[in-house]
Amino acid sequence: MSEYQKRRTARYVGPMRNGAAMLLVLVAVAIMMVLYFLDLRMIFGPSLDGQSNAPASRPWLEEDLLASSEEVIDLPKAPKPQLTEPRRMTAAVTRQGAERGTMELAFGTDGRVSGTWRCGYRHGDQDYAYDASFAGNIAADRIYVSDGGVRDRSLLYFITKGAYTQRLTDTNTNRTTREEGTIYVTGWLGPDGSARGLVTITTDRKWSVTYDWISTP
């Protein structure tokens, strides 16, 4: 091959290689973006009225919904449950199917919500005991969206925050240690008086444990 032919070949092969390399980079970026958004959906769940459901597992992201003691809370309108009289309920708390105590909830006619949670169980040689109290309010403008994307405007959302104490006793040594942290209780109240949601406890927002709770009419 002559020097002239070599130069012509390099002229056309070079850009082709550069174009192929650029295409591979673009494909890789596209794949990474798809995986990123799929991962976000797996972590945060479906949308909640156009917003991320991240607070389902990280409720501190929704602390802006917590009203101050002087703030007037917007009350719900039909088809959401009407708080024309105080409501009280007892809820069963579970984690991965195991019973984790009971929770008492109280809904005021002013939209305020308060409650307590107590739990005791044994795991191996450890006895666990939890005591918690919390308070918060409803958020009437929130709309429930199912995993399938179906909206249910009849459910009323609420969020609360408080403190919990964990006492851990080693049954072999009878030694007890104490831990304190923050508890969030969030959930949805139905028109029939049923409710369900999540209990989230955390010490530093980097670590957290989530429990399910449910209350029937």
C-alpha cells in the first residue's frame, strides 16, 4: 500500500473508531440512567401525588408536613374521613410477620394525631423492650397512590414524630443496656375507620428499622 493510500485509510478509519467509541459511551450512560431510576423506584416505591415515596422508609424527609403548635391544620373534605369527633384506635405492629407489640392512636377534631407504642420480645439470648410516644398531624392534601398507580382520594394521610427507648437485656448476664432514638409513625386512615402504615425508628438517620402496623374498624 502506498503512503497516499495509508493516509486515506487512516483518514476514514480514525473517525469510524471514534464514532464507535462515542456510541458505546452513550449506550453505557443510557444503561446507567435506566438502572439508576429503577433502583430509585425499588427503594422509594411508587409516586405519592407526583412526589417520591421516599418518606415511606425515610419519613424525616417529610418533616415539613409537621405543624407547629400554633399552626391551624387544614381539615379533610369528602371522600376522606371526616374528623367531626375524636377517634381512638389500637393497632397491631409487626416486622416480617413477627408480632412487635401494639400501638394506640388518637385523632383529634383539630387534625392533631398522637399515640404510644410498646413492644417486648425475645430473640436468642436477648430480651428487647420498646417504649415510645409521638405526636403529629394529618396532611389532607396528600393522595394515596397504589403500587399499580391507582389513586384513592378517600384515604387520609398523617405523620407523627417522637422519641423511643430500647432496653436490651442479656438473659445470660442479666445486664441491661439502654438506647434512645427518634420514632416516626406514618399512615393512611380510611373512611371505614381502618388504618395502616409504618413505624420507623432511627438513631442517626443513617440507620433505621421499619415496622408495619394495621388497625381494623
